[in-house]
Amino acid sequence: MTTTSATHLVLMPSYNTGPRLLATVREALAIWRPVWVVVDGSTDESHAAVEQLARSEPGLRVIVRPRNGGKGSAVLAGAEEAVAAGFTHGLVMDADGQHPAGRIADLMAASAAAPATLILGRPVFGPEAPLVRLQGRKLSVALVRFEILGAGIDDPLFGFRVYPLTPLRRVLQSTGGGRHYDFDAEAAVRLVWAGTPTLNLPAQCRYLSAAEGGISHFRYVRDNVRMVWLHTRLIATLLVWRWPQVRRSRLARPVLSCDVCS
Ligand SMILES: Nc1nc2c(ncn2[C@@H]2O[C@H](COP(=O)(O)OP(=O)(O)O)[C@@H](O)[C@H]2O)c(=O)[nH]1
Ligand SMILES: [Mg+2]
């Protein structure tokens, strides 16, 4: 059964996603409406089929940005429009089928029950997950734990999340970073710094083979350099002037539990 919401929407950034885009949009629409796709200067025409579907599907909106600006800037553009349209929360999910549409309703329910909270997916990987990506995460997890002075963000790289949109806009507008692949980690850390409570819920993360339409635009050198720069900036900011305030909000941070976890 599909839920239609006036407060919570699905936001899907997409860049040259190929045929998986239409399939992922259909999977999300089967669970939730509205679904907004932010096409970020794609050149592969993958959005043509989704635009076609939007003509007969009022729960679907396609925002096309003429130039590629990166995942974070696409999410921010979608968030701005969503707030202007009266939405308060956005579930961000990848357009390529890696995130489980079947968990949308549970994450949305958790968000509705705790509207000030950032709801984070905690990835459950299958045997097909590349070892190099799993190993790489461990360093990010450790760095982010240091940056927020403790627990709260189980996986800083997994982008399947429900954001309270106004705090998200505020923290992104406060920095020029977080516009590309650094978005997921930077947004989560800055939201925690701003005092946002977090709740981590398990969600399957699939790695699709090329034959299944799996596609990634992650470039190991370019994007790892970006991640090194991100953590350098965050740690420098923490040490130079954020430490006392982050420590105070750390001590005040509630520990949440949830009955919709499974
Ligand atoms: N809007 C936008 N989305 C992007 C960009 N790069 C990646 N994405 C989207 O971000 C999500 C994650 O990217 P992906 O390449 O699958 O990264 P991976 O899953 O970490 O390998 C997908 O939904 C992509 O379509 C970009 O430059 N702009
Ligand atoms: Mg992906």
C-alpha cells in the first residue's frame, strides 16, 4: 500500500544512473508519495523515461538541473524546493537501487515519531559488497566518531536517511563543503554539532552487478582526496573553536531507541 504524505517526501538525487533510475523510482512510488527526483546535469537521458512517467503520475516530480553540481548540491536544491512547497522532512535515497525501498515506510514512521531527529540507515551488506569499500568505511566511521565525540552516527557514508529539512538547509548553507560525495558525512556531523538527535536503523545495502544495471560514479582518487579534505576541515573546525560547544551538546544528546527497528 502506498502512503501519501504532505510533510515527508522521498528525494532522489540522480546523475547518469541509466535504466536503474526508472526501476528505483517505481519501487519508491509503490511505497511512498511524493517522490522527487533531482536530475543533476545528467547526460545519459536516463531521466526521459521518468519525466514521461511524471506526466501521468502526480506523486512524482522531476527537477532537472542543467549542470552537474554533485550529490550534495542536488539534495540541497531539492530540499530548498521541498521546504518552499511545505514539506518538513525528506528521505534521501540513491537512484541506483542500492537502498531498500521496502524500508522507506519504517524510516518515515521513525521520523514522524521524532521529528527533530535525523534518522540514519545503518547498512547491512550482502556478500557481494566490495571489500575495498567495506574497509574504507572503517576509517570514516572512526574519524566521525572522533568528530562528534562519541557514538551517534553508525555509518557516515550510507545515504539512506530522513533529514529534518530546515536544519539540513541551515547546516549546508553554513559551509561551502558537502556538495559532492562529502555530503553524507558532512551533513550528519554538522547536524549532530547543531544538537540534532540521531537514530540509526538497519537497512540492506545492495551492490548491483553491471549486468543488473549497477553503476557508480565514485572515483577512488578524486573522491578519496575529497574525503581526506572533508575530515581535515571538520577536525580543524572541531579543535580550533567547536570543541566546548560540541562537548556540551554531546553531554545533552538523548539516546533514542525505537520499536520500528527490525
Ligand atoms: N545529483 C547527483 N547525484 C549524484 C552525483 N554523483 C552521484 N550521485 C547520486 O548519488 C547516489 C550515489 O552515487 P553512486 O555513484 O551510486 O555512489 P556509490 O553508491 O557510493 O558508488 C546515486 O543516486 C547517484 O545518482 C552527482 O554528481 N550529482
Ligand atoms: Mg550507488
